[in-house]
Amino acid sequence: MRPHIAAAALAVAIAAVHPASSSAERLALPRTDQLSVSAPKAGRARPLIVVVAENLGAETTDFAVPYGVLKDAGVADVLSVSTGPGPVQLRRSLKIMADQTLSQFDALEPAGADIVIVPAQVAPKDPVLSAWVRAQADKGATIVSVCEGARVLANAGLLRDKRAATHWSAIKDLTKTYPETTWVRDQRYVQDGKIISTTGVTASIPMSLALVEAIGGKEVAQATATRFGVTTWGSAHRTADFALQKRDVAAALGSMVAGWTHETLEAPVTDGVDEVALALRVDVWGRSYRTDVVTTGVTLAPVRSRHGLTILPDAEAEKGGRVMPGQPMAAGPQLDAAIADMGRRYGRGAVRLAKIALEYDPPAPPQD
């Protein structure tokens, strides 16, 4: 992440150094790990799922994990859709071309999608995206927000009088901005009617598997989880484990201002690259406050991922360039391996910052 972009992101995080007080929040209702979805619309043998992104940018893991997991499971038809024509710049240097634009999808599928997945977006109040998501809900689609994709749903009026989850750092602001929504803690994913929402970035993994189970059953979900190296996909979570301490903020600011410590790492992409593993690796390293990640190809020609996502390399691979560490492996182990690799390079403080941002696993205590 470039220093000036990281600084803007950190400014938001600094405002959330202390979690919102319990008196300002409503109580979470009993947890449920079982999601439910409606049968496919008339004329469809299986659900049509859309993962949508603004061209300006969406969160990489929020987008790529549901796309890759649901495609791999084979229980639904899955499309990537962008608000307009041209490339979509996923955050942390992954650029894609969606299968269709909103207008193309609407022309081809006037009945709408069965399920719409909304990652965190760079401009969550984009009126075009908000109106389209609201229209899909009106047509009967189940709407799923990942992480701060909840901002899109709230702006579209879909979370009024609903229970919803979001990234830990957004709860305080969203409680103030959208008080008519019950912002739930301690659940990785929450369903209220035809609205499903999740906590931070890595909640996309269990939520996607829970969707697979809702559509295709437990055995299909278990087989899919095994292929991705994941052992469980329940909603158990502890929001209180995630909070920035003053030492974390100081460490991040120190990394950003010390320009000489920044480096550029290449993430090679070729046809057949696993988009889920790639997204997790890029996302982890991009949260170090010390790394710019660029995707590189043999040429600048588009690359087709394992499950058909079109990736546009940022540059051609350079001989002798620094390649981001990582070996081919399943998504679950890939996430842990990327965090471990980054820790060996940048230290325990960088790992803690990444885990807090990703809302993944209890982060280690702040460094003394």
C-alpha cells in the first residue's frame, strides 16, 4: 500500500482505537451458524450469484473469496459484475475485468440475481451501486454484505430495523450513522431475513462455505472446505479481540513515514492461478504498511484464474525482481503462511496490524 493511501486508511483506524462502548450498542441475539436461501427463480436449475464491485475499487479478499469458493463448489452460476465498463481496481494491486456491467446484467437477466454479494467498496455511497442493490432486493434476491460492504446496504436502506455485522472498526461509526440497525458483535456472519452480513475481511471464508452448505448441503460444503484447507465455517467470533492500541498506531505511522523501509514485491500471475490464494496473499502483504504489491505476467495480456476471473497484470515480470514469498497451497494454509512469511520479514508488530485489519484469529498482544 502506498504511504499516502495507507495514511488515509489509518486515520479511520485511529478513530476506532477503542471499541464502541456496550451502552451505545444493542445486544447481540443468539448465534446461528445455519444460513438459508430461497430456491432459484423460475427457469433456473441452480442459483445465479453475482459478486459486484465498483470500478473505482472493492476489497480484494471480500471479492475473490466468495467468487472462488462458490465457483469451486459448483452449486451455483457465479458472475463478476462491475458498475461500469473497463477494469476494476481491487484494493492492494489486483486489477480485474468483470464478466458483465450492471446494465449488461440487467438486460440479460431482467428477473435479477438469486444472491448478490457486496464486498467493501471504495465509494460505498455510490448512487448507481446503491440503487442497483436495492433493485435486486426488490426483485427478491438475497443480499450479502462482506465486511464494510454493510455500508452499501445501509446506504441503500436495506438494513433498517435489521440485525447486521460489519468490520469491528466500523461499528462505532455505523451505530451513530444508522442507529435503526442493530449492529451485532461476536458473530462472523448474521442473517436477518434475506439480508446476510459478515464481520471483517476473512469472514468471507466461513460465510462462503455456509452459503455453499445452504445451497448444496453439508457434504458439498465439507468437500469444498477440505479442498480449501478449511476445517470449520461456524459463526463463532470474539469482536473484543480486535482493537488498535496506541502502540499499534505508532508502529504503523512509523512504517509509513520511514520511506526507506518500503519495498515493492511482485505477485506473479499466470493462467490457472488460484484467485483465492492470490487474493489472500496480496491482501496480507498489502496490510504491512511496508509493501507495494504489483501483479506481474509474462506479458501484459489478461490472465484467466483457476475459476475464470480475468486478471490484468500491472506489469511484465522483471528479471531479478523481488517476488512476494508464497508457495502453491490451499487457501486456509495460504493465509497462515502469508502471515508467517510477512512476520519473518517485518516482525511481530506487522503481523498484529495485519490480523487486526483482516479481523483474523486473535492477534498477539502489542509489542512493548
